[in-house]
Amino acid sequence: MAITIKKVLSNSKKILNEELGSSYQKNNFDAEYCLMEVLKKDRIFLHSSDETEISKHQLYQYNKLLKQRKSGRPLAQVLGWQSFFKNKFLVNRDVLIPRSETEILIPKILKKGDEIYDKNQSVTIIDAGAGTGCIGMSLALERKNWKIYLIENSPKVIDILLLNHKKFKLQNCKIICSNWLSSIESNVADILVSNPPYINKLAGDVEESVAKFEPESALFAIDNGLSEIKKIIIESRRIIKEKGLLFLENGYNQSENIVSILRKNYYKDIKTILDYNDIERFTVSQHP
Ligand SMILES: C[S@@+](CC[C@H](N)C(=O)[O-])C[C@H]1O[C@@H](n2cnc3c(N)ncnc32)[C@H](O)[C@@H]1O
């Protein structure tokens, strides 16, 4: 029997609410996203043509997506992409799903980079722990004349980086396999940015679906979540040019410790940046 868009959506919204409970209430659009993906149509179409019938094959494809979402798998992994800044980044279960708060970094780095470019006519940016490439590639897409280096140590993550690199046809972006900054030449970066793993596993304050579906290597760090940030700060002193900038993302209660580590490493002009929930989420500082 043929089934309309309206019927599919109302049935599956009910199913998702039952299966996922309160975690699903936050995002009531997931069924719509799955259907938009299968029909290759936008939300306006879904709502303006909701008496349209969908084919058996489309229903089969849709049910496959819905089944994954019902199991709790994050929508981005079900769809295979996540929007970040102005673009859709390919995502799989080996990489961190780009977070909307990380987007806050992009205009800030663009602004600082433009100032550097005006003075030097060149800008080199390093994105350490690039994941999907969402930070570095967003910058590369906005500023074709900047040089961007994306660093990752995980071969599986590098596979996704290569796919995104190909998708965006980037000429100004290079992927480097390295344990943090160990393979990078000294004194090269005008700006180094990193969103490293920073969650303290022992504190148990990570959402269940994040811990279950996203890669441990992108999430957790020892030493109260500070071990990787500490390594990056220490190694960055060799990599960042004089007066260059270090942008870091951090956990909700780590800002004070990070400021202290930066001071110990002679970073100056240290500023904390808030996220959308007024949490001290980022630190920017200047290499001495
Ligand atoms: C929190 S994720 C951030 C991903 C991406 N930059 C973003 O903002 O969505 C941290 C990334 O650091 C990478 N990573 C962890 N340890 C690393 C190391 N020693 N060297 C290079 N990259 C590392 C992980 O594979 C992961 O992709």
C-alpha cells in the first residue's frame, strides 16, 4: 500500500519518541532529515507536498536510516554528514562529529589571519587533531591564499580527511600524519588551532550516546582531561612564529588550568572566549 510523506513522518516521529525518549525530544527533526536525505528534497518540499506518496524503494531506504537512528546512533553518522560553518562535512564512526560551538573559532581566526595577511602577505595555519577537517578546511575554503596544514595521527581519521579534501577540491590544504606536532618544522605557523581530546573519562560527565558512538581517541584525555592540551601547548612553542597565535578549545571546567599552563609556557595576552552557553570554551594567546 502506498504511503504519503505525512504518514511516514507522523509514524516515525512517534517511533523515535518511544525508542529514544527524552534524548530525542531535543531534536524532533531527525525523521525529516532522514526523509530529506532519501528523497533529495528540502524541508519546504516535505511540508508543502506532504500528501505525495513515496515509492517502495524510498521507504526501504528510509527505514534503514530510521532503524539506525532508533538504535541511538547520532543523526550525523546516520546521514554520513554534518553541517559546520558553511559546509557539509563527511562523517563516519571513526571521527568526532563537528560541534556547533567549534564554529565560534572560525570567524575569530579569519579576523586574526586577515590582520596577519595584511602585514605579511602570507598566512600559515596548523589545525592539530583535524578530525573531519572542519576547522582547517572551513578556513581553507574561506581564504584560498592561506596555507593550511591538517594534522592527524589516526589512519582511519586520515581516510575521512582525504574524502573531505577531495569533496571540497582544496588546493591550499595539506594533510599530515603526525603525533601532534612532532613531524612539523620549527617556526612555521602564524596560527595554531586545536580542538584536542579533553574529556576526563573518570568524571563521567559525557553523554551516553557520545561515549557509545564516537571514537574514544577523539574524546578522552588523562590528567583531568588536560594531558593532550598540555602536550600541544608545550610543543607549540617550537612551531608557532614569534607573536603568532594559539587557539585552543577546552572542556567546561578547564579554563583556569589552561591559562596557568599557558603562563608557565610564557604565552601572553591570554584571553578566554565563551561558547553559546557562556561556558569558557576557548583560549587564545600569543607566542612570546
Ligand atoms: C576532539 S577531536 C577534534 C576533531 C576536529 N578538529 C573537530 O573540531 O571536530 C580530536 C582529534 O585529535 C586527534 N588526535 C588525538 N591524539 C592525537 C595525536 N597524538 N596526534 C594527532 N592527532 C591526534 C583525534 O584523532 C581526533 O580526530
